[in-house]
Amino acid sequence: MAFLLSRANLLWDVLTASYCTRHTPPMDETVKSVVISAVIYLARQTRPDLHTEPKYGGTVFMTKAGTPSTLSGGVYAYKDHVSVEFSNGATFSDAANQLEGKGILRRHVKLHSLSDIAAKDVAGFLAQALTP
């Protein structure tokens, strides 16, 4: 009986460890809000005339108000991260391979904390997205 219990405990430990490495806990809502605000602030620092508007469940960045063809990206909150999306991210210089995605044009960066903004060079990508 003790043998079966120890095997069951071992199996439980393995399953729990496997689950925890595949599933990130939800991101705190306050942290999400601060990260989103910081990204929008950086975008406005990069391009002071930037137009932002709520769209697609997040905030999109347009270089010309009301002109969808100037949409260059946006920032979106998800359960366990904040995503900064770039409409033409596939054309960006990305020596550290921070950009994710395999679409024809779009790429994104997933942020799990405020420190990820600097660590994943969000300012550099915003400069590439928003500089004429």
C-alpha cells in the first residue's frame, strides 16, 4: 500500500510540475494596466503626434487620425501577458530575436512585467514602427 501511495505522490508531483511549466499564472490587473500605460507613453515619446484609439480589444497606434492604413500596431491585454503588436514587424531589425510570430508581416512582443519593456527593447521596436 505504501508503495502505491509513493507512486501516486510521485505521479502527482510530475503532473503538477509539468502543468506549472506550461501554464503561466494570470498577470495581476494592476501590473497589466501599468505596463499598457508605459507602452503608450513610450509610443507617444517616440512620436508626439501619434493617434491612439480603442480598437480590437486594445489600443491601436495610428500615425494619422482616422486613417486605418496608417495603423502601425497596438497594445493588448491578455490573461497572462500584455502584447505589443507591430503591423510590419517582420521588416524590423531584431538581432536579439525578441519578436514573436510567423505571419507575413505582423510580429509581437509578450510582456509579463514592467521590466520586460526594457529587456525586450520595446522602445526600439516602437521607433521602427512609428518613425517615418
